[in-house]
Amino acid sequence: MVVCVAGAAWLALNYFIPAPPSKITIATGQKNQTYDAIGNKYREILARSGIKVEVRQTNGGIENIQLLNDRKSGIDVAFSQGGVDNAAQSPDLLSLGRINYQTYWIFHRAAVVLDDLRQIKGKRVAVGPAGSGQRVMADKVLGAAGVNSSNTTLIPFSTQAAYKAMKAGEIDVLFLSIALDAPVLRALLEDPEIKPMSFTEADALSRIFPFVVPLQLPRAVIDFEKSIPAAPLTLIAASNVVLVRSDIHPVIIDLLAQAMVQTHGSPGVFQRAGEFPTQTDPEYPVSLSAREYYRNGPTFLNRYLPFWMTHYMQRVAAVLVATIAIVIPVFSFGPKAFKWLVATRLSATYRRLRAIEARLQSVHDRAAARQVGDLPGVDEADNVVAGNQIAQRQRTKAADLSRVD
């Protein structure tokens, strides 16, 4: 019986709490870009736990969210950035926290005087490829300053193409996201013909758009010896986010949270140690499992045992608990049920016996009455009294016999 219950519990666990998948697919971004590099890092970390990760290159955050919302796409995890989407538009998505800053820069040719976003109006501006997260950010921020395609030439250049076009005099302004360690950023900052612009009203933008974060870049922080940048700059950023569907297996969330802590937990120019990944998100609800991991770290078993062993030990423990919870009450209830069944059957038998005894007694009473009525010299009243006396003696005799039995 115990084996049957344990087997049933195991089948129930497989149905209601299925085992985690052995493979997941992450939607990243263009080859050799930020999202692609992060996805490859996650793949290395999850491979240590026996999870195979396929990194699928895409056009960026907008396409990633579309794929993640499509259950037939095969995408389980996706990268995106602030301002592209939110929970109202994608209610089935959960955030695992923000992982880093995607910093936006404005560069302009030195011959162009530029110190305010409103001055960009009417110029030729590189704003990133159509459909990219960079373009979404540029459209919203520039739109707040009254800069749009009706009064300004917005050109869908990537960073490298924009730099070449600026050097060739084909554009006036570059408004794009560039990583601090990107070679093109160093080239832009060192070029005497090109100047960076501070977002002087970054605080106002962060109030208008909750996904915008103002950042301060100190002088000489990129190259202290050469004093790059030559002056402190105020920049804006949108934080990048890891998104999953709400039905993803909790074990995968734990493994992703572990990879995120290892990849993004170190200090940097704009963040303190442990600032990323975050436990809050301004646009999506954060997974409770991810929050628990960030607060308390891995479980005791996960610290000392391989993932596959921990997982199966947890499932075995769950089966044992379920089996004990079922078997113990069954064994304690069994004797009580048997006793109740026997008592019920005996009661029914006693009721039938009493009914038979009552019928027999009635027959004896009538027979005794007839015998008394046949005696000579006895009137009817005496016959009744005599009959009652005989019946009483017979009942007493029958009771004595039953006690003897």
C-alpha cells in the first residue's frame, strides 16, 4: 500500500509540479552587442547546472518582448530596456530585476553650438535603427523637447555608422546608447572635431519618464591619465531588464537569479556593489522567487550540492511528506472504521433478533389466551386474568432462558 501511495504521489508531483526543463532559449540582441554578450555569459553559468541555453540573436528589446509574449516562439527569457513596454501592455510577463544601465549620449560636431535638447530641432540626428530600444528612447526624450520627424531629420543609424557619418559631415548630432567600454566611445571622446553634450535637465526627464535615470560621469573616469572625459557630464540611462513569462518553472528563475548576481553584482562606474540586480522594477512586477533569492541567497542544499541532486532530493522529500500525510491517517483510521463497521452490522442483527422475538412472543400470548378460554366453569373475565398470568409466566421463563444462553 505504501508503495502504491508513493507512486501516486510521484505521478501527482509530475503533473502538478513538473520537473524543470533541461533547455531554455534567451532572446538577446544583435551579434556582439550588449545583450548578446550577457546572454552568452548566462549560458556558461547555467551550463554548470546542466541547463542548456540557446541564445537567439534579435533586433533588440522590442522584438524580444514580442517573441516572449508569443508562446509559440520558443522564447523563455528575454532582455529589454526601460521605456519599451510595461505590465499594462504585457500582463503575462514578470521581471527578474534590472541588471545594469544603458547609458545614452549626445555628441555633436564641435562647429555646432549645442547645450540644450531643444536646440537639436531642425538638425540631422542619428537616433538608432527603427524598432530598436534606442529609437524608442530617442523618440520619447526628443519628443518631450518638441523634436520630431516633422521638424528634424531623424536618421536610423547604428553607433558605428553614426560615427562615420559625423566624421564625414553627413549628420550634426548623435543620440545613441553607447557602453563605457565600447571602442567607438573612446574614439568619440578623443576626437577634437566632436563634443559630448550634458543632459542639463536630466532630473526633469526622470520625473517625466519613470524609466529614465540621471547619471553623473566624473571628469577623467574613463582614462585618468589623459583626462577623458575632459569635463564632468550629466547623462541619462534606461536600465536593462530580464523578463520571463509568469508560467516559467521556479527552478529556472533561481538559476537565472544566480547567473544575474554573478554577472551584474560587481561595482562599476555608475553602480555600487550589490546594486544590481534590483528587487524592484518601475514597469513590471518582480518574481517573488527572484526577490527571495536576492534577499537570502541560495538554499542550504544549493550551497553544497549540485543542482540536479538538490532538485531530486526536494522532489523525493515532497513525495515522502505526501506519502506520510496519506498513510498515517489511513492506518489510524482503519481500525476505527473496522470497529464502526462491525458495530453497525451487530446492531442490525440485534434489531432483527428483537423483531423475531417480539413476533414469537405475540404468538405465544394468543395461544395461551385460547387455552384458558377453553377451561370449564370459568367466565370470560377470569379467562382474561388467567390468560394474562400465563402469558406473564411465559415471558419470565423466556427471559430467564435468554440470560442463561
